[in-house]
Amino acid sequence: MGESTSRVALLAAAAMMLAGCGPGVNSPPADIFFGTPTATPTVTPTASPSGSPSGSPSTSPSRSAEAAPGAVALETAYERVIAKVLPSIVQITTANGLGSGIVYDRSGHIITNAHVVGRANQFKVTLATGSTPRTAKLVESFGLGDLAVIKVDDPEGLTPAVFGDSSKLRVGQIVLAMGNPLGLSGSVTNGIVSALGRTVSEPQDDDPEDEGSPGATITGAIQTSAAINPGNSGGALVNLSGEVIGIPTLAALNPELGGGAAPGIGFAIPSNTATDIATQIVKDGKVTNTHRAALGVTVQTVIGIDGRTVGVGVVRVSRGSGASRAGVRVGDVIISINNVRITGTQALSELLATLNPGDQAKVQLLRPNGSTSTVTVTLGELPSS
């Protein structure tokens, strides 16, 4: 975790460019950053409820008599949802920064993003509505999907959130984002579900000093216009029934704004994905089924003499994998899968994220002798680590 923003490339699941942005981090106009702040946020986060902005929903003693009935009903719905869900939102603090989390059960398990926990194992957890910080420990982090579960030592008084079925979401639904942006505890923003089924990814950050970017590729992401600011990561995207339907994770940056946030473009992990991973971690202490397809190879991006990417070169083939059985060998270059050109390791990850274990994929190879061939690979399951 950290306040340095980790840029990631954005790709629509339907293989269409969003707002003119391309699939690479150097392709304007949009990149993605993680929503956790660095150790020195613009607004200093507070360690105790007495020093932090109140997260408790305020109620107006009176409403304008001239307000439209529909507006009053919507305002009432907002207040009801906030009062119901906000007690389940927590602020997670490490030595390097902070983020948000959601109370998952009465045993004290809390769902958050993997980039929020970073490489830390110990945390301080504070309720968004105000409380004495509680100590918590890491249960497991799932970097591939940017999800993690931590557990507080003292779960007394915690209120688990209600998780909804994200498969029933519709574009246009009103949603609220709850979390701790910039250390402002218990903040709420509103918007709509702008799109469904997005695929967003970010490059692996190998810097041991940087606790951000786990190299996740998120499939089926919910695009929302609700503001997602640094510190919102790991919080809740909520429908008007008071159900958590997503985990706010990424927000778009626009180079044309000097790297500033692109207004109204944020992404959340679907609740069905989050609860599936969390259930596995709580039950088994690790992710036992990633639901991610894998070729069974280790690759690196290959650059041609003209400076352009050729594909991904195979540097290792796992024994007994689908790639091995299909005849993929070290030294081969994967140039396309199912007639989709593979321009680099990120493109490969994004494409495989749209497929399932057991699927058959047509893989076009450039052999070391310069010839090309196409093999059919039965995809395996990507291990959790």
C-alpha cells in the first residue's frame, strides 16, 4: 500500500477502447491508479475518532416544503442505506498508509484489497463511525484478484455487511461508495453503475520498497461514476437496498489533466467475486480455486528489431500442463490466441482472464526457426500464487 499511485492499463472486456484510451500505460488518455494514499496524504489521516471527521450520517431536522416528493424519497433512501451500511465499514492503517475494509462476519474477518494490505501482516482497524483502534492480522492476500482478508483480534460489536448478488446489477442503478478517502473517515459518494463486465489490469510492481500494485487483472469489473478517491480502496459499493455489490478498487487518471483523476470513472470488484474468494480464505486459509485460466507457461514480452512487440516468448513450460501436451516449447513466441494478437504479457493476462479452465484455445506460435504453427491448448487453472 502507499500513496504513490500505481498506473495500470485499461481494457474493456468487449475489447473496445474506453474514452479513447488504449491498452498500454503509455497510450493516452487514461490510466488507472490504486485508491490507497501514500504515507503522507494530502489530508492527514487521524488515528482516533476524536480527531477524524465524523462518519456518522447526519439527519436534517427539516426538509424544504417545496422539495419534490421524489427527491425527498431518494434522500430518505440514502440516509437509510448509510445508517445501515456505514457501521460495517472500517479504516485499515499500516505503517505505510491506509485504506478501507468491510466487516465480513461476526468472527472479525474483514475484506479489503490486496494493495491495501501490501506486504504488511499487522494492522490497526477503526470503525468508520468511530471507535478505539483494534489490532488485526493478515489471514491471506490474493494478489491475482487484488483481494485480501484480515482478522481483528477483538470482534466484539462488529456489524457484518450484507452482500448482494452482483450478477443482478443493471447499468443505471444508483450506488453509493463508502470508505475513508484521504483519511476522511466514513465518507460517502454517490453515482450510478456506468458499465458492467470491464477488464482492468495493472503491471506487477517488483520494487520491494513499494507496497502497492500486486499485478492484478480484474475481470467483470463494475464501472461506476461514484467518486473513488485515494483511501476508498477496499471499501463498499452499495445499492439502495443496503447491499454491498462491489469493492471499490481503481480509479482512472487522465494524462490530459496532468495525471489528475478522470472524473466519474472508477472500478469495483463484483461482490460475487469478493465473497467467493473471502469464503475460501476464511474456510481454508488460502484461495483453493482461482477460477482463472492458465496456459502453463512462463513468458516475457519479446521486442522486434523495429522496436515493436512481437508477442510473448516462452521461457518455461510447466510439466504436464496444457501447453506442454500441445507441443509448446521453450523458445517459442506466442503471437496470438483465438485470433487475438498478443502484444505483451499484460495482453496475455487480460485475454486469459476472459477464458475458463477447461476451455480450448488456439495458440499461434512463432517457432525459433522462423516458421509459424497453431496448436490447440486445453487451459488449466492458474494457481493462487
